[in-house]
Amino acid sequence: MRVTAKVPALLGRVESITLQVRCEDLPPGTAVDVTDVMLQPGDEPSGVAPHPSDIGSGVGARQYRNGVVTRPDQIIALGNPDAASPARITVRADGTVRVGGFRFGHVSGSAVADGEAGTATQGWGRVPTVTERSDLNARVDITNPAHVTVEWTDRL
């Protein structure tokens, strides 16, 4: 998942940056790889996105992408499946959350919307889809920071 954010700099200089990666509630045997962390100066973060082959996607495998979204923003979950695949979106938040066309409403704790099963613990709308030979690209609108997990099964 690509998440961009500005780091405020006092007096125009950054003296140090600490990056912390947290992984919680993973299924047993799940491996976590952190790849392609990029920091750059300027008002608007930009740069290249890695190719999905760089993140180890495999046909038929369950794929997971997640991150903390700190403000309303566009997220990109790299996928590149051979066929479109409905996503399952899990959010952990204390505030109003919308991911793509799915409106969770006010979330206190966690909520799940599963596009493949057609179920949701709360909310309504269309769950985002990882498009054929592409990625999941969705706007996340939040009132407070939220942890967002996107998962899907790569299809042939």
C-alpha cells in the first residue's frame, strides 16, 4: 500500500526521522516484507511506484496490503492480478471512514466489508475491486487516522 504524508519541518530543517513498522493480528505463518521506503524533500511527495512483481504477488494466493492513513488521501494497493478480484477491506478507527465507494460510517474499533462474500459488519456501498492487470486504487475519507487492510485472492 502506498501512503504519503508530509513531515513538518521546524525552521525548514529535519534533524532526524524515525520510521516504525508495526504488524498486528497476522494469520499464523504470514511473512511481512517492507520494501521501497522513499523520503524526499518538497511540498508534495511523488515518485515511482514499484512493479507488482517486486512485492511477490502470486496467482491464487491471498494478498494483503495495509497501512495507517492519517488524512483523507488516495491509496494504491499494488496487485496486478490476471482477473479482477473483489477486495475485503478491514478498518480500525475511531471516526467516520469511507474507502472508495464503501461507506463504513462511524467506526469505533474495527469494521469489515467483504466484496467477494457480499457482507459487511456495518455500512453500505460498493467494496473496491483490484482491477484486471492493475491495482486497487481508492480514495480514503476519514475524520481521524485509521488503519486500513486490503486483502484479495489473485485470480487467473
